[in-house]
Amino acid sequence: MKTIQSVAPEAKTFCDIFSGTGTVANQALKYYDKVIINDLLYSNQIIYQAFFAEGEFDNNKLENIIESFNIAETNNSNWFSENYGDKYFAMPVAKKIGYIREQIDLLKDELTEKEYSILLASLIYSIDRLANTVGHFEAYIKKSIEKTELTMTLISAQSYANSEIYRTDANQLARQIHSDIVYIDPPYNSRQYSRFYHVYETLIKWDKPELFGVARKPAPENMSDYCSSKAVDAFRDLIEHLNAKYIVVSYNNTYNSRSKSSQNKITLGQIQHILESKGETHILTQKYNAFNAGKTDLANHMEYLFVTKIH
Ligand SMILES: C[S@@+](CC[C@H](N)C(=O)[O-])C[C@H]1O[C@@H](n2cnc3c(N)ncnc32)[C@H](O)[C@@H]1O
């Protein structure tokens, strides 16, 4: 964030157009007059609304609600436990998650929009470390599940008058907004986030879809062009349509990775070429510790930050 501020000191507005976990947006909210936060995922949108949206909420009221969830007896099965119990979560945990999800909707009329989002985001944060996975919902670990108790805790939410939240395809949003700085950190490999995090997407939408296969996934939704052979065209189109003074692109060079699904869909050269057509472009580099299970040769692994000042 400091780097971005030093190259664009006069900027007043910031857009994090592929916000992911929201860590960049979280910092930007402290510095800029307006911060646009966007991601395709339903679960991310709820998390941004909970942590960042402007809105009224009463922490005591929410603590009491969560306490009532925590002490409730939840032996009955429900949609969530029937589909994910003893798979992604231990059965008692899955029963509790399904129960809490139903209760949050039953309480909706008594909650502000902000409070509703805070409860849902608190549920996701509370169950994340209980999932019987290696971090995403591609497959569950086929051994007995140790984590069998869920205690929900309240996230610590803020209300920011300078936040603006979207759940829109980045290329569509580019056509609708103006921002002094647009920060771009798209997916660079073929791993679709909506497929990896399908359980959270389903938990938030709560539309109880038909699920398929061993991984219990719903029909595909929100598939990103950036994870396909259309990635370069999508990136070019995005840059072309942005209405900004500065474009900052974050890029991790996993191109030499041996696993096909983690190879980059856009090369460094392609990014540079596309950005140079829009304005004067500088590249900043930093050594980067990629997640690496020992299968990949990432000796020269770098994180790049492209900064383009628009003509
Ligand atoms: C590499 S992550 C962003 C990481 C983020 N900078 C952070 O600090 O967590 C890419 C994000 O882009 C989202 N995404 C993928 N395709 C998208 C699209 N076409 N429009 C908007 N968001 C998209 C994914 O859901 C994912 O959360």
C-alpha cells in the first residue's frame, strides 16, 4: 500500500477490482476518500458487507444471538448435514452449521442488513478452521474427523462511509466506474475460485441446490474467464475499458510450475505489452514465498507490481 501511495500521491479514490480476502481493500479504506471493493463470489460479498459496508449494528445484540446458537441442542439433521456431514465437516458440526444458517434467515426481519451480513460472515469465519479439507472444497480428507465442536464467534466489524461494494464481473464493472487507482490481482491459473469455495457459496446463497459427484458440487456458476484460455483477451479488454489515472497490477510468476492447473494463463510479457499500450509502465519486483509442497521449482519466484500511469 505504501508503494502505491508513493507512486500516486494525489490519488483520492481506489478500486480493488478482484478483492479476494479483502486485505488490500482493508488498508485502502484507511487512506482513500472512496474505495470500490469487488469480487464475483457471494461469500466474499457478504464478508465485505460485514467488515466494510456502512451500516448500523449492535454488537451486544449479535453476541446474544450467537450465544443462543452456541447453546442450542442441534441433533436434528438438515440440508447442510445431509449433504456435507461426515464429509467436509464432522456430523455434529454440520448439523450445527445448518441449524445456524436456518436461524439467521428466520431472524432476518429483526436484523439490519449489516447485522445479517455480520452473522453470515461470522459463521463462515467460525467454521473455516473446522473443515475437513486442505483449505478448499475440491475434496475432503477421507479419515475420521477430529474437529467435532463448533463454537461460533463474532467477527469484529467496522462501518466505513467510504466503501462501495459490488459482486460484478470485473470486465463489466470496468465499464461502469471511475477510480483514480485501480488495483488488479486476478486469478492467474485455471483454479476456479467459485468451484474451490462452493460450500461457502452454497451456504451464503442457501438455495439448497442439487449437488454432484464425490466433491458434492453444485452446477457451475461464476466461472472466471481469467482461469481459462480467454484470460489474455479478458485482461486486454479490462485494461482497455478502465477509467482510471493509475493501474496497478499484481503478478506472481508461477509460470514454471510443473502442475498444469497452477501454471499462469497470462505471461509477464503479455501483461507488460497490454499495459504499455495504456500508459507509461514501471515494474517493481519482490521475492515471494509461494506455497510450495516441494513439487515445484520456484527458485526464481517473484512477485511483480506493474504501475501504469495512464496517458
Ligand atoms: C488472486 S484473488 C485476489 C486476491 C486478493 N488480492 C487478496 O489479497 O486476497 C482473485 C479473486 O478474483 C475473483 N475473480 C475471479 N474472476 C473474477 C472476475 N471476472 N470478476 C471479479 N472477480 C473475479 C476471485 O473470486 C478471487 O477472489
